[in-house]
Amino acid sequence: MCGFTGFIDNSGSTLNYQSILEKCHKTLFFRGPDQNKRYLDNENKIYVNFDRLSFFDLSEDGNQPMISKNKRYLILINGEIYNFKDLNNILEKGNIYTNKKSDIAVSLEFISNYGLDQFLKKAIGMFAMVVIDLLNKELNIISDQFSQKPLYYSIQKNTIFFSSDIRTIHNHKNFDLEINKNSLQEYFNKGYISSPHTIYQNVNKIEPGCKLFISFKNKKIKVFEKQRYNTLQVPHTDKLGSKLDITRIKSTIEKSVLLHLESDVPIGTFLSGGIDSSLVTAIASKYNKNINAFSLGFRNSPNYDESKHAKLISDHLGVNHHICYFDNNLLEEKVLKTGEIYSEPFSDSSQILFADLCEFSSKSVKGILTGDGADELFGGYHRHLTGVNIFNNTRNKLIQKLFILLINISNTKLIQYFLHILSSQYPSEKINRLKNSISAKNIDEFYNLITSQFHFRDIVKNIDELKNEHNLLKNLDYSKYMMWKDLNLYLPNDLLVKSDRASMYNGLEVRSPFLNIDLINEIMPLDSKILFKGGKTKSILRHILIDYLPKELLSVKKMGFSAPINNWLKNDLKKLKEHFLNSKMLSHELFDNNLIKKNIEEFNCGKENHFEIWSLLIFQIWFHKYH
């Protein structure tokens, strides 16, 4: 787990490359505080800085950049290859020997001897990597199937720049950085910017399961191919309806947790008290009786506090439990750090809380297991079950008209009562999104609307119409379709971004055992009736968890990992909000400031548009820090 920056500069510029790398190092240092190493090749104009957070082979032998024994390949990997011991066994059977303690050394020699494609077929891990073929003057930029680690790149003025942090590109004068207005509008709609796009024109993020092939022969940078080498496969119709094998699924999860515990440094878990984190912690405690589990608590906000229930679970499992109590006194300072932590505009409502928990945990352990991916894979969100029920019920024109009438009345309690009649329930804080989704023409439009914020959908001036790609995946029922979209959009662009940026800012590695291809291949063919048995979300995981926890500990309603954003903006962050959202601080070139003024006035009068105001505040903090 690390951070790296590199560039191949064939522009003919006479720049101080050492100075550029030093500036990049200062930006990236938090991602890899253990060791720093550089590679400078003046002949090929290749310059690389690498900052390392050590997990396997803590010695200097595990440092990067690393060059293969045959001197052909230069490798940079941010992440971990969990099954490197299996790869090393393959090497040794072929009488190929390397530093078997290092996952990077093993991976490098595997690529050198068997090729990159074979490595990508066999490797299990989370990684963003660059492989440079020094002989053929070729470069590959690669992401794992889920984009668990970041990798940005840009090609301008016959120079290619690649980095774990988009901010480092400011250090190279060959790159023009102009705000991408379409990306900015997506940010205000979703709270994130989806790959391959970024906040800047001509700067991209590598997409999940992608490999970008680039040549720098004859001192010319040329992109040859972007290939999806290992994207998640949508199950075919004839595979749907597969039989449920709980024992096999449980075994796959256990094996994945055990594999993710591989490390030469201490690993802990995040324990919210929900199904996902409880299961991961329970399994991890089987293999490590002294494992540390970390929870977030609120002393003065009981509606957000899950630490008491998490403690009951930790006491039953006998793990070492630590509670991080959120401190509002430093809230303004924490919010001002968001631009630095997340590197580009990002406004997940729990981003401050998660960063706090990561900072707290990093004082005791170097790695953490989480339950990320379980909701997307096993059907854990309201939209997967209740949302689909509401969509189906409102296809009847009469019911849809009644619902739209209720929407116009804008009485949330009345809407909740109407949903109860339809045998559906939906969280009151998410009713506003539901209101705007009912008139959707199809399930794809419904998904896009129910996962978007509305009040700022026209906030950015002079942009092209945002196109939503309609890929209805007709072989999936609506619930499975929603889950599939979340697995491919929401998970990599929101949850995993939050997980990586907040943890790495604090020198902490986060690992996600549910993000396992074998597990996905077992779950995706299952029919929704199996996934939502008894009308409950994540019914499979609930069934498995009974083997680890008593039923009374499973009956507590999950609160969700969220923050009191509305309250913060009206109290603790009021002065900060007024400062950054003042008309003098807003860009007249980017925004419709009249729309912003209208929404701020409505927020001050009690309208529930706080997520939009929050997104604007976070953007303003980022923009004024870096522009």
C-alpha cells in the first residue's frame, strides 16, 4: 500500500525533474510514510517517485520502484497481491527464484517470466499498477476489478503523467488543468465523479478491470489500446435460478477473510454492529483471538451512535474493542482538510466520520478489514428491495398519479402512510429522492434518479447535456439490476474512494474481503427471491451470521454510517458555510449563482436540501485550496 508518481517526458522541455519528484513526494508522503525511493532514467526520460507503506517484507528489499532480474521490466504497485505465495510456488516449480517474502518481487518475476496477462488472470489482490517494458519502450497502466486503489493519468505535450494522487500533476508545467464542467455537474448530482473522468479536462482515472497500453518508442507517446481485461461478468439468463449453497458461500467468505489477514504487520477490523462488519470480525477472530476491532461513537447524538451495540458484539466474540468518539469541537478543522484528504471534489456524507475513525485506528494497527461490497453483492440497500417494490407498484398509472399528488403536497408522513398501504417502507431522510424518481420511464432512469441529488442539477453553467447510458441488462430482474449498477458505479466511485483516501491519509490500509471474484460468481447467478428471502435484505448473510452470533444480537436495526449534516450546517459549520458560500467566493464562470442563492435561502428556511449545500461547501473548500 503506497503512493507513486511518475512521468515520461519526451516534450523536449528542460525541467528540474528532481525538484518535480521532490514536490510530488511531499504531496504523497502520507500514503507511504515508511520508505521513499526514486528512479531517474535520463536516457528514456522516465522519472518516478515512490512512497511506501510496508506490509510484506518490511526490509529495503521490498522497496519500489523495482526492476526485474533481467532488467527489462520496471514495476510500480500501489496495493497488495494477497495470493503471492501461490504465485511464488508456480515460479519455484519452474526453477525461478526471487524474494519470496515480497508480494511485489514475486509479482514482478511472474510478469517477467509468464507475461502480464497471465499475472492478471491469477493475481488476487487490490492494486493500481504501472508496468514499464524498458526493452520495447511500452507502458501498461492497470487497475484491479473494483478500482480499490486510485491511479490518475494524463497525456499532454508528448508527456505522460501517472499518479496515485491527482494533485501531484500540478507540479509538472507540461499539463494544463481546466475544470471539467460535465464532471463538476456529475459531482453535484452524485457526490462523486465516476471513472474514467476527473475534475479536470484531459486527466483520467483508470477504470475497474482496465489495462491501458501505451508506447513511448521513438520518443513519441502514443496510446494503443484500453482493454477491459477482467470486468465483472453479468450472469446469463440460463444461469439465473441457481441453487443456493450456503455452506459453500460461507466457506468462500471465510477463505477470503483469511487471505485478507495475510500481513507482516498488525491487522484489525471496523465493527459498526451491522451484519457485514460483524461477520468479518467474527471470522477474523477465529484466526486471531487478539484482533482489535474499532467502532465510531457519538456521546451526544444517540440517533447516530452504534458503539453500544458494537460493544455487545465485540464482548460476545471476545475481541479487543476500541471506540472512537467523534469530537464536534474540531469539526471545522476537519472539514477544511477534506480537499487534502480526498484530493478532488468528493462529498459522501460520512467522509468526515470515516477519516476520524481511520486516524484513531491507525494508532493501534496498520491494516483494517471492512465489510465494503456486501451491500452491493448481497442486496443491502433499500433501493434493492423496497425501491424496486415501489417502482413496480407505481407502474400503475392511477397509483402513480396518486403518488405524484402526494409529492406535490410534500407531506413526508402522508407519503410514508401511502407506502405502508403498498407494503413498502422507505427511510424518511431519503423520501425526497424517492419523490423525484416515481415518474421514471424505466428501471435505469429510476436508478439514476434515486441515487441523485436534485436541487443543484442545473448549477453548472454552459455544459453539455449529461447523458445517462441506458444499459437495461434485460437478463437481470430489477433488484439484481440495481445491485449490479451499485457494484459497478456506486461502490468503486464512492465507497472505495472514501475508504482508500481517508485510510491512506492516515497511513492505514483498508482491505475488503467481500470483494472476491469467487464469491461474486457464486452470488450473482442467484435469483432475487433467494437474496431477499422473507422480504429481508441480505438474507444469506443473516443466515450465515447465526453461526457466529446469537439471534438477539442480530435483531437490532442498523442505523447506517451517516453524519448529522443538516445540524452541522446550521450550527457548528454555520460560519464556515457563510464564508465559502458568500457570492464573492463563488465562481461566476462555473455556477448559476442565482440558483445557489435560492437554495441557500430555502435551506435557511428549513428545506431539506442540506446534501446539496454540503456538496457545494466541500467543492468550495477544494477549489480555493488548489485554484
